[in-house]
Amino acid sequence: DAGVIQSPRHEVTEMGQEVTLRCKPISGHDYLFWYRQTMMRGLELLIYFNNNVPIDDSGMPEDRFSAKMPNASFSTLKIQPSEPRDSAVYFCASSFLGTVDYNEQFFGPGTRLTVL
Amino acid sequence: SQQGEEDPQALSIQEGENATMNCSYKTSINNLQWYRQNSGRGLVHLILIRSNEREKHSGRLRVTLDTSKKSSSLLITASRAADTASYFCAGASSNTGKLIFGQGTTLQVKP
């Protein structure tokens, strides 16, 4: 398996532009997570899905952020309009909750977003 | 914040020495996991310890868990330069499928 795939790896955009980040989870995994990592705030969970359904989006910072999972093999995180403070590394992770107490997450390589 | 705390924030040692990192968490957990992140990369799972376990070993890694103190430690023995990375603990919430990550410890192992 290729692991979790994210695209693009790097994105530089100007303030006010729409940004779409993409993620392909590991086949067979039923959970998908979007995280944001910054030096100041560390690793923050933005939203997660179970079987393509959003379960908890309490970490989404503002209405400018939205996420979708139209099918089990694809998810997007969209920022519209983008602002400089959105600059961060965005990670997608997936997991399979095979047993109740084992939920190792597999992370993608991340998308480094810079908003000018 | 629900995030845990890790101690120390940064650690610098010589190759061959042992490195110990500590983690405290706030919520009730099913298990506690440790992850490593190399610079510019995603997090990689290292080891998981269940809430009913007190100690676990994997190669040069030793993890302890004290649920009464809501704390865990990661020991890396005989460190190598390749162990240079950031290390994060993450508690798996008993109530959800979420992991609550700590702020991380940056480890530098000098050759």
C-alpha cells in the first residue's frame, strides 16, 4: 500500500484565494482525520470522519474552513478565503478501528501551505 | 486545551546515551501512543500501550504508563543520530476515536 497520499505537497497562494487540499486514505481504513500543525499551536485536530461521515468538526477554526469526504478513498479540506494566519502544515491521517482500543493513525506527508 | 504536556520540550544528548521523555494527559484514555516526526515529514507510529498495561518494550523503546497520575514516559536506549526527531505522545480518548496529542519533545542526538 502506498500509505496516505496528500496533494499538493506545497502550496503558496495569496490572501483571499481559495485553497483545496486533497487526501487519499489507506484502503480499508474507516477513519480519516485532518490536522493542522504550527509552531505556536502544535498539532491540532480540525475534523474527522467515520465511514465518510463527519463526526466532529469542533476543531475547524472558522467558517472559512470546510471538509468533505465524498467517498471512502478521497477527502478535501478547503479554505475560502485564505488568510496569512492559515499558513501551516496540514496533515491527513487515517486509521482502522479494528478493535475498540487500538487506533493507530497513519499520517500522510503533509501539505505545507503558505498564504502571502 | 485538551492537549497533553510533554517534558522536556527539547533534549540534546550524545550518541549512545539514553533519552527519556515524559508526557502528561488530562482525559480518560483507552491507550497511549507515541509517535515520531522527522523534520518536514508526517508522524510515524512507534508504540502503543493499553490503559491496563504498565510497561511495554519494543526494540530500543520502553514505554511506561501510570493511569493514576495520567502520565507516560518514553525511554530510548543507546540512542543513535538517526533518532533525532520530535516525539509526540497521544492519548486515545475513551469516548471517541480521537487522539489527543501532546506538544512534543524535540530530541537531538549528536554523533
